[in-house]
Amino acid sequence: QATNRLIVYLRERNLSLRYVPGAETQTLISDEPGLRMVMIGKSNTSNSSEVAWVVTRLYYQSLFYMVFVAPEDKFSTYQPIFEQMIRSVRMR
């Protein structure tokens, strides 16, 4: 539910963003299960297509989240960096 609320909030900030159904994957964040979802939309500044990864994990009773955004045509260049950032998160 918290992840869904975050998605709604992000869509309110950028009306062109749309969630890609079926493009969610389980991931580990600090050795605990998390969820990675894909959103696609237009940049608010350049009107070019962009891809956003929304990564969430419950942490105690709160939602920890990260949002990674890159131009759609360059996303494959940034993807390994985003994956490394996700792997490097350590929560205590």
C-alpha cells in the first residue's frame, strides 16, 4: 500500500508518468526483499522520454525508497550504475 501511495504521489508531480504493469521485479536492498518498478514518462524540463526505476523496501514501519531517472535512450548506460547503487545500500 505504501508503494502504491508513492506511485500516486509521483504521478501527481509528473502527469505523463505511467506505471508499466508487469515490469516489477523483486530485488534485495541491504539483504532484505524489496521491489523495483518501472515508470515511463516525459521529462518536465526537456519533454524527452525518460525511464524511472522506483525501488522500495519496508524499513521498520516506514517505506524506504529510491527513484532513479534517466533519458530513455541512455537508460542502458545508467542501468549498471543504478544497480550498483541499489546493491550498495546498507541499513542499520
